[in-house]
Amino acid sequence: MTTKQTLPDDAALVLICKRPALGHGKQRLAVHIGVERALNIAEHLLDCALEDLRSWHGPVVIAPDQRDACDWAAQLMPQALCLAQTAGNLGDRINNLDHSLRGLGHRQLLYIGSDAPALTPDDYQRVHAALGTHDTVLVAARDGGVVLMASKLPWPDLAALPWSTPELGHALADACRRVGHSVALSGESFDIDEQADLPLAAQALADDPRAARRRLLQTLNNLEGLRR
């Protein structure tokens, strides 16, 4: 486990991710564009998420899905705390990660995945500001899920939520409200899971000046069927 900071008072940005590898992650995408192209896109998506962590003015955490991946995470971003995910579905893993981070003293925690490159600095600023007046803040995904989930309070039990379905966003908000959280919705973005998401990403990133986004855009535009 590596760490840069010991002061947990500021909001922490947590990246939940997989270490990109052939056949590991983005399998729905790989079915249509092949495993090598899917891996290339996954690597660029991870770079976009790391770009956001590097721009964050507070503690940052990388939570890879494999226990032996913290050396890899430290090479990517030595200043980040690395906490590997535990077993279980995504809800279990977030609950366990959240419990560990709050046990270290963190209070405001923002969670992202590695597949939402259209998130902007303004999105993060709005979420951070909304945490000043709400317990929990969610950024919706256009497919019904969420691309960012943030809270000042421990999450309710997330294991039974309908992960990877269009009902997730509403179910997550309802679960938080049932345990007394005040919940704010802070806009909408999208994540990249399917081939149909790729043209949407290319359009959204067309004028984005951030370096990792420019590299992802070039890769998307080079894919067959996305050339303009």
C-alpha cells in the first residue's frame, strides 16, 4: 500500500478500476471490435481517469480489482493510496472499500470508474460543491447507471442493487434516501461499455483539450467505422 497524504479532511477521489489486459475488462466491447482494440481503448480510458486524479486537489486513491496490482498502481501514480478491491459484486466491493477509507479518516469520498472520459473539471466541481449541502451526490449515466457517486456518509448496503442495469441509478438514490441521506443529482454523462458508445465518445471529446482525451479521441477516430 502506498500513500502520499495523511490529512484526510479534503474530499478524496477514488478510482475503481481493472488493470487492462487482453481478455480482462471491456468484454462487451471486445465482442464487436476484437480483444486487442478493446484493450487499447481500455488503456486510453484508464489514462483519462488517471488524468482526472492528477488534476484533483485532494487525496487520491486507486482501487484495482486484483490484490497484486498495487505495485502496478504505484508505478502509474506514486502519490496515490492503493487499496485493492475485495471479493464480491461491485456493491460489496464499494461497501468494503468505503469502510476501509472511512476507517483511515476520510469523510468525503468521490468514486469513479475508468470508463467515463466525458467527465469534466466542471462536473467534479459541481459534485464537490453539492457535497456542501447534501450527504450524497450522484452523476447519472445515460444508460440508467451512474458515472460518479459521492458521499459524506457511509453507503448503505449496495450488494443487492441492480448493478449493470438501467435501474441502478434510481435504485442507488432510493437506497441512500431510505437510510436518511439527502441526495442530489448533478447532471448526466455516459460510460463506455458497448460499441454504440464509441461514436458518442468521439463526439463528446471532439473539442476536449486534455491530453489523455486527445489520445483517446485519436484512437476512436482511427477505428474502422468511426473515421470522418
